[in-house]
Amino acid sequence: MAEKILVTGGAGYIGSHCVLELVEAGYVPVVIDNFHNAIRGADTLPESLRRVQEIVHQPILFQELDITDEAALQELFSKHRFAAVMHFAGLKAVGESVQKPLEYYRVNLTGTIRLLEDWNAILLRYFNPIGAHESGMIGEDPQGIPNNLMPYVAQVAVGRREFLSVFGNDYKTDDGTGVRDYIHVVDLAKGHIAALKKLKENCGCKIYNLGTGTGYSVLQMVQAMEKASGRKVRSDPLPAGATGTEPAAPTAPRPRHPKPSQPRQPLCVSVTVTGTAPSTPGPQMSPLC
């Protein structure tokens, strides 16, 4: 019998891609989400999961639920026997975390502790997931102003926003803009599947870094989007001090550990907006390497 996997925050960008990979790997995902950053569909399903259903041709079990609702969480665990939990129901916007520290404490710490009781755990550390599933039906389309580079660049490319502010153009990089390590979201999802298999070893608590080890600058990512979309992306430089941060090194964070999986495909920009009609063509790919 196929194992059930609870996916918290499974209607989001990374979560929905992991739900798809779980189905394709033979698991039965049970998704919970509170719609903090997910788009509601025409029925009870989030739009992202409705599209996942179209891709995999089978229903996805979903319940609207907040992980801080202890009673609802206990009821959920009484209904299902889960083999593991993939936990994506967290808050991650740096600026917002400064404005609402107690909310971040409540969701990220208290909510996670409730899930971790009596479980083995694998912690996956990664930065800057980009791209989308090859179907072009699911991708990153955050509500409100994007906090990540690529959805912001994509929204400028399609005319939803006027320009991209580039914070700093005099760093010690090839073009003066900050460098980051980007990982394709599908490779990231497969890393989570590998982590599930590692849990079978009753491994206790393990930490793994997922990344490519190769950095790309802000302007390189903008140029890749322009090539993929065929549209000009206006970018305006601002002083680096406007963000108060230095550009991150392109290497994975310490401590170093073996990666659960190696990148399956060239790092690329997938142009997809979740709000587009399902009948539109799939994403164009523009390799950065």
C-alpha cells in the first residue's frame, strides 16, 4: 500500500512541485495549507493543486488547515497514518520578520515543534529556488509584492510591474551585482524525495545542503529572463546600502554535507505565471550555462 505523506504548505511554490514529485514517486500526498500565499481555485482546491491534478491525472487530498491550530492538527493525525511529513508551512520574508517577530516565532517555531514531536527529521537547507515544472502549469506567482528575485523579474517581463530595483552595482563580481546560488525547483523537489528515503534508515536528525555550487549575478538572471521571454526587463540600480546586506557567496552554506541529489538538469529560467490559462504553451527554457 502506498505511503501517505503529509505536506504542510503544499499549495505554495515549492510545496506544489514536491506534491507532484511525490505522486510520480508512488506516494500519496495529503496537503494542508492556510492560503497565506496560495491562490484559491474555483473549487475547494488551491489553483496550484488543481493544476497538479491535471498533470498527474489523479485527485490530490487537500484540507484547509493552519499548523498552529493544535486541535485541527490532532484531528488530522487521528484520521491518517502518515509515514512522513514534508514541512513547508513557514514564513520567510526577511523584512516582514522584522516587522512581525512574534508572528514568525508563533508560526515557524511553535508550529514546527508540534510537527516534530516523536519524529525523525531531515533538515534541508537551500536558497533561491527558481524555474517551474516542464508543463508550465505550475510555477511561482506570489501574492502581493514578490520577495524573491525571479518572480519579480517575471512580473516586470509580463508588464505587471514597471521595473526591477537592483540593489548594488559595485560589488566585486563580474558585472558588479550580487551573486547567488540558484537551484531549479524540480531538482529541489527531487531532493525532498531523496530525504524521504533517507528517513527509512531511522537516521535521527540530519542536515543537508541543496545547491549547485555555481553562482549567477542579478544581471545574468535578468538577461536570461529577457532571452527566454523575448521581452526587455527594465532594471534600475540603487545603492547597496538600501538592503543592508552583502551579496551571498555562490557556495552552499556550512556545515557541508553530501547533497541528497545532484542537479538533474541545466540551471535555467522557466517563464511561467500561475495566472495564465492552462491552454497556453509550456515554458521556454534559457540555459544560463
